[in-house]
Amino acid sequence: MQWLATKAVAMGPTHDTAALRKVLMGPMLAEWTKHVQTAKRRGRVWQYGVDAVRVERVVRPSSVLLSFPPALVSLIVKHGT
């Protein structure tokens, strides 16, 4: 759930990317930093709400497949003017 909380802060109204460095590295860190910068520039805010997450499979320590039941994930995109 740390990733979800971090993503919520980064893509939220503050667009704070500081915590991304605690959960991502290398190309994924660069990719998500770019996503956040683009959202900020376009005035977009993403609000995440997850009630349940199920670990489907751990492929290796750094790769985990998660499933989010559609009814339990809410996503709101707000466009700025």
C-alpha cells in the first residue's frame, strides 16, 4: 500500500514527487516523475481510493503482480483551466 499512498500524493493537488524516490528507482522513477510533471503542467489532479488489494504473484523480490477489484478502485481526474 506504500506505492498507492505515494502515487496518490505525487498525482494529487501538491504534485509532490519526493516520496517517489523511496519506492521507485531507475527508469520507473524517471517515468513516474515525468507523469507527475505532465499532470502538474496540464493542471490535472488524480485522486485514488483503494479499499482492497490482493497479491496475485511475487515473481522476484522487486516484481509483484497485484489485482484491484474494479468496484474497489475509484479514480477521479480533474482538469484545470
